[in-house]
Amino acid sequence: MTADEISKLLKSRARRSLKRASARYRKLIEKVRKAEVDEKREKIIKTHLRDAVILPDWVGLKFGIHNGKEFKTIEMKIEMVGHRLGEFAHTTGRVAHSGPGVGATRGSKFIPLK
């Protein structure tokens, strides 16, 4: 796709991001083009760029998006075009609280059985 065709699919904020692309973002785009030429759809493209806008050319590729601790593997789908990579690799996990444990205050150590 040409740049004009891609820009018609994206919203204004995403178009501006592509227009003002940093050197790191351009390097990621080249890395993706190289992966497409190799025709290795199974290869995971690892990146720390969570603010990169997903382009239509990336549909079907697998990305390893860093969430601060590890790389989350995400396969690009058509619905993801125009969104950011970071939207699909959450940085925080679910917290499941249980009863009080070590370090709890004296008043909260004892839970009534009722």
C-alpha cells in the first residue's frame, strides 16, 4: 500500500505519528519489511516500541511486545490496524486479594468466621 492509501485508513493522531516517525520507529518498519520479504510468518518480531501504530502491512505477522517484564506474543489482525502496539500487551496484571497474611496489623489478623 502507498502512504496515501494507508493514511485514509488511519485517524488523524495515527497519521501524525507516522508523519513524525522517530528513527527507532523507522527501524522497526524496516525490520517488518525484511521479515515480510523472508516470508517467515512464524518469526516473532520483538520490539520495545509500544507507541508504534499498527499498519495494514503488518496483518498476519507476530510481534513480541515488551510489557516491562517480558515479551508478549501478539498476532496482528485486521481489527488492530490504527491502534498502538502497547494496547495489546498490558503492563499490569490482575491482583487477587485474599485474607490478611504476614505483616498484617494486629486488628486485621483475626477474621470472624461468620
